Amino acid sequence: SIKDCTQWESHWIMYGLPKVHKKDVPLRPICSAVGTATYSLGKYLAKIIQPASKNVYNTDLDNTFQFVNQLKVRDISGSYMVSYDVQSLFTNVPLEKTIDICMDRLYRSSTVNPPDIPEDILAKLIRLCVCNNTFLFDGVKD
């Protein structure tokens, strides 16, 4: 059921989780959308766009346990394992390009059945959820 608009929080809430494995324990910024007007819409859209997130090389991992299980059945002797640490990954994702890629994968892929919702409407709804959001941090609007 849809809540009366007056019951929604007007802003996302931003807080930080400590990165205890890093020097000086910096905070990982988290923006919580729970209770906002776009929260339920975002959950609905996530189900629709999920097929666009799978890659054609079948190298997706759901968790570290799956990764460890894959290593157990491969001969990795003589190989090197490399880990990269990307700084500010999510704050540097180009949103419009990401939405365009998502639309291409959903509506022009031979491996995905297109959703029932028209492409232009889906793109507008995604933009509504991910672009131009405001949040509160320490009680202050961004």
C-alpha cells in the first residue's frame, strides 16, 4: 500500500560506517533511502533492471563464499591473485551513461526479455530514484 505523502521523510539520511581495516579508520558514507518517497519505487525498479546486471562472461559473484568455492575447483598454481582498491567508486559512476547501458541491456539484448514497461518511462523512473537526491547529515540538508 502507498503511504500518504505527508508520512514520508523528505530526505535521505546520510551516515558513516567505519572502515576498520583502513589507516585512520575513515568512514564509508551510507545514504539511507528508507522512508523516502522513492524507496518503494527503487525496490520495484531494482527487480526490473536486475537482468541487466548479469555479464555475458558468467563471472558474476554473489559473495566471497562463491569465490572461494570457485577457487577450490580450479588449478591456480603458478598464478597470482591481485586485489584492487578503488577510491570513491560509487560517487564516480556516471549516472546517465549507466542508465543508457542498462536500457541497452534490457531492451536491445538477445539474452534478456525486455520488461513490459516502455523504455522511456523506465529510464525516467530510474532517474527519479538516482539523480538529484538530497540528504541530511547531522541534521543538515546537503
